[in-house]
Amino acid sequence: MSTPPFALPEAITRRISPARSPAVAARLGIAVGVAITVCFLTGLISHWIQHPPGWFWWPAHPVWLYRVTQGTHVVTGVLTIALVLAKLWSVYPRLFARPVLGGPLRWAERASVAVLVGAVGFQLMTGLFNIAQFYAWHFFFTSTHYAMAYVAVGAMLVHVAVKLPVVRSALGGPAARSDGTPAESLSRRTVLSAAALSATVAGLSIAGQSIPWLRPISVLAPRSGTGPQGVPVNRTAAQADVRAAALDPEYRLAVTVSGHRKTLSRADLRALPQTTAAVPIACVEGWSTTAHWSGVRLRDLLAAVAEYPGGDVVFRSLEKSGLYSSSTLPANFVTADETLIALRLNGNDLDLDHGYPCRLIAPNRPGVLQTKWLSEIEVRT
Ligand SMILES: Nc1nc2c(c(=O)[nH]1)N[C@H]1C(S)=C(S)[C@@H](COP(=O)(O)O)O[C@H]1N2
Ligand SMILES: [Mo]
């Protein structure tokens, strides 16, 4: 057996359970690494859709793709909490290894672990609070969560690079020893099984937000298919302070295409050809549900004003302020069959809380960009 790279004080070495062997820590580490990588990539997709860099392109089809990527983001985030706790349990006695700082390499290793634990912990907690719509802090969630993701993944890559030799030798042997020490081998296997089980339970507790048949066992899923017309509500008309404007008989939707402007009442919109499409609402918080929307196809509405010249389309809400009072729709969504100015939901007139008099519904988009209570549509020139 080779000498360990860093010595532990004798008193600690004697107390470390074999269940905390490098073999267990390495296997848990791989599980954490895979989960964090999936969570990071699906998070990047969501961020880029909402803040598209010039090179970024996201398709309008299949209509359910964002629902899957964002559901995956939230489920992997939640199950990573359980995996990280198991991983920390498996290594924490080693945090007392001597020398405390030692040479520069060891110093870098210690620092990277500190940054890793801090950043991953921060990501998981802020993500969890965001799902619960509990904002107990004074910074803006999305930009901080996005920036910290790079810190967490960067620290993870450094950690993997530093630990590669340990991991390789740890994986060389079996997770459970077969050298006639059954009690120990049992406890190692038990640790790994317990970690897998708790991660599964954690994942299932939230997965019902996006997978309907898991709803009965998803105790953590805060928004699970309740709300008017069978669809959860993110922000009510009262919260957005749009009730009066939305119910005003003088309500008109203004549509501008290449300098031509038309204003339409809800009755005018109803008189145009109507289309029905099954498009999910998929919130960035991870909950999603399929709904049947009817209304005017966006491309038909634009054509009723003037020929669509191509380019992005901007949507503005009756909601006066607030982050979600407007959104921008890229050209490939403007012409999609399922992109509607929705007037009806699941067979009835749109509920006030779902965006009455009319709202944007486009396929394969985060819920946050499905602007409710529309007041203006403008082709950007
Ligand atoms: N004007 C406006 N539109 C909005 C919002 C909002 O706060 N204001 N919330 C968005 C978010 S975050 C989601 S998930 C969806 C939810 O739509 P629903 O409440 O009809 O389910 O609406 C979106 N449209
Ligand atoms: Mo949302």
C-alpha cells in the first residue's frame, strides 16, 4: 500500500470508520459530479433562453423540451443536496488532516474545498428557496445564481483534478472489501445505498411538479396542478395590479408592424380565425403542466396588420412595472404554428389570473416569458 499523501493525527485515524474510506468518498464524489454537471448544463440552457447571447439559438420544437430540461435542473439540484450531505459525511474527518496548511499544493487543495463547499451550498440553498418563492435575501436571484454556478463548477473541476490520483486508486478496489471483514464491507455498502436512497427520495419529493403521476408522493412540490382552470398561477391579477385595466370595456391590444399600428378589442381578436394548441406552461421554478390554449396565431395577427418583415417581437403587459411585464420573442417562435395570442384556456375564457383579456403562449419557452395581460405587441425594426 502506498503512503497517504497527507497524514492524519493518530487519534483521528483510529476513529475514522472504514465506511468513510476513499472508495466510498470517490463513488459519492462521482455521483455528485454527474448531478452537478447535469444541473449546471440545464441551468445554462434556461439562462441563455432568458438572456440570449448573440450565438445562441433555441428551437420552438419539440414543445416540451424546456419542460424536460428545467424539470431536470430542479430535480438534480434537489437530489444533489442529499448526495452532497452524504459526501461531506464520508470525508469530514479528513478535514482534520495534518499539516493544516503545509505546502502551496495543499494550501490550494484546502482553499478549493472551501470554495467548492461554499459555492455548491449557496447554489443549492438559493435554488431551493427560489422554488419555494422564499426570497430571504437582498440580491437579485437569477444573476447571483448564474454567476455562482461558474464558481461552483470551476471549484469542482479543480477539486477533481487535484483528487484524480486518489480517486483512481480508490476505484481500483471494490467499494466493499472482500478480505474477510464482513462488518466493514456491509457498512460501506450501507452508506452508498443510503446515499442513493436519500437522493432518490429527495428527487421524488420534488419531481411531481413536472411529472403528474408522481404528484401524490411529491411532498416538497409547492405548485402541483392547483389553480383556476387546472393550471397553477404564478402571479395573480391582483398582485400585478392589473384587475381594473384588464376588465375595462375600453381595453384594446395595440399591434405594430413596420410602422402600421392597429388596436383590437377582445371581440376583434375573437372574430379572427381561432387556433387551439397543447402547449405546456413550464416555470423556471420547475413546475410544469400541459394546457390547451385557443386564440389567434401570432403570425395571423401580425399579417392582419402588415406583412411580417422578420425579426424579434416585443410583448408588453398591462402590468406597469415588474420584471415580467415584457418579453421578447425570437423570429423562429414568431412563425411557429403553436405561438398564440391566447384568449381561452382548457375550453373556457382565460381566467383573469391566467392573463385575461389575452396572453402570449409560445412553445418550448420558460413560463416567465409567457407574458400575461398583453397591452402591446410590436415587431422590432
Ligand atoms: N405580466 C406578467 N406575465 C407573466 C408573469 C408576471 O408576473 N407578469 N409571470 C410569468 C411566470 S413566471 C409564469 S411561470 C407564467 C405562469 O402563468 P400562469 O400564472 O398562467 O400559470 O406567467 C408568466 N407571465
Ligand atoms: Mo415562472
